[in-house]
Amino acid sequence: MADWVRLGGEVVLVDLWVVPGASRTRVTGRRGDRVKLCVAAPPERGKANEAMLTYLRDRLAPASVSLVSGISGRAKTVSVEGLAVAEIRARLTG
């Protein structure tokens, strides 16, 4: 099984499975080779993506977080600049 957080050149890539419309925003475990993130925002007009990015930026501050792929699907990949793989893993699952 592939790891959900890995080096991608000069950035770290994080593979997510995002579930919109949850009761609260939080990491809830794994789904295959991705970390599962439930967000309270609905899946309309980019609200779930914004909620996901806000949550990740809060948890991974002061790192820079950007959506790389998966704008309209649940399988998403974000890039993180400024933190090591181990630190990202600890902050999201610890």
C-alpha cells in the first residue's frame, strides 16, 4: 500500500479522501492509500475545498498548503512547503 504522505520534489504531497457535510471537520483515519478528512462544509461552490484547506493550514502552520489535484472529486492531493514528512504525519494523525 502506498503512503499517503511523500516527497514530491521540493514539496511534500499529501493524498486525502475528503468527505463533505460531516458534523465537524477532522481526520478520521485512512481510506486505502489516503488519509480520510471529514469536513463540515457542504460540497457546493468550492466550500468543502476551502474548509479542507483552512483545516490543513491551521494544523500545518506555518507551512504553505495548496490544492494540487482533485478539485471536484473526493480524492485530493495537496502540496505542503515548509514541513518534513514526519512532522506532517504527526500533526495530522497524532
